[in-house]
Amino acid sequence: MSIRRFSASAWCMFIGLCAGIPAQAGEADVVAVEAVREGAGAWRFHVSVAHADAGWDHYADKWDVVGPDGTILGTRVLLHPHEQEQPFTRSLGGVAIPEGVDRVGLRAHDKVHGYGGKKMTVELRR
């Protein structure tokens, strides 16, 4: 019986200690996308990114519009951490989409992990 009490007490101490440890920032995820046609072949993208930014050394620092063949069609550089604004949305206009391309991918990048978080694909309604 005393072993069970010790184990339960140790477990409670462990949980209490872990609760005070800040979560590590993982990979940057694209969580929402809106594509708006601007004109002949040009598009504006409104992209929401979620990332547990942890200061200047580890934050989501850009997102890309990527064609079906892997070509980067546009990049929105993010110049600072968004620790207090999650998820956050930023836009990029004037992205030239080649004729015949009807869908593009969106991916986010962070300073530590690079690419690798959740990506999204958006269909372009012409």
C-alpha cells in the first residue's frame, strides 16, 4: 500500500513539475488559405500560420506558394516573431500563376525546423 502512495505522489510531483515547463515550438503549420484573383494571371493569397514562436531564434519566418511541379511561385517573408498573435494571417499579392495551373500548395517555414509542418492545397477558381 505504501508503494502505491509513493508512486501516486511521485506521479503528481512529476505532473506538477512538467506543468511549469514551456512547450517547445514545433514546425510551422498552414491552417487557412484564401486565394483571390487580382487580374490576368495574378493572385493574392491570405495565409494563416500557426507556430509556437519562441522569440527571435525560433519563429515562423516565411511561407511559400508552390506550383504542382514544386516551383516556388511566391514567398511571403515574415520579419519578426508572432508570440502573442497565434495563429496569424499575412497576405501576398501579385503572385503570377502560370496558365493551366488550377491548384497550388502553401507551406510554412520556421527558423529551426525549416519546412515540414502542415501544408494546404488551394484550388484556383478562374
